Amino acid sequence: DFMGKTYDFDDTSKSRIAGMATLAGFAIFQGAQPGDYYWPGGADPFVWIASDNSFVPMDAQTCFLLGQAAAAHERSFIFAARVLKDMVPIPEDFTTNNAYWPGAM
């Protein structure tokens, strides 16, 4: 979830998010302003497609924040996996028990 919307986070989506966040960072460095939805160039405003297939307009700053949120999400799972690897013994249900993973309730 990011700013009230859910986004896909499979391998292809992660790559796309990272790529656009990188471009957004360059655009910010080159002076893209908040509220400018035409920052990547072209005739249409930049939008990202959420999991519900809605189009979410994003200025460069928001797209960059999406990339940062995605990286933090990925990092939290990497560290949770590290904790599991250090357990002796490793719980047999680590793949099915969500309590071991970020966001567990």
C-alpha cells in the first residue's frame, strides 16, 4: 500500500517501480516541480496503474516516494528472512505463518 492505493509488487513491478523512481529522481534534480505531472515528457500526464486498475497521477516527487516505499518494503522482508535463517531450528511453518513476516497482525 502507498498513499491509500495498493500496487502490484511482483518481480516485473519491482523493476518498473525502481526504473521510474530513478527517472523521477533525475527529474527532481533537473528541477521538476511538485504538481507537474508531465515531468517525464510527452503529451500525457504521468500515471501509475494501481492494483485495482485505476490510474494514479504522480508528479516526480510522488513517484520517487513510491520507489522509496517499495525499497523499504523489500528491505523489511529481507531482514525478516535473515531473522528466520538465524533461528535454530528454523520454524517449519515460516512459509505459511504470516506472523514471521512484516505486516503480520
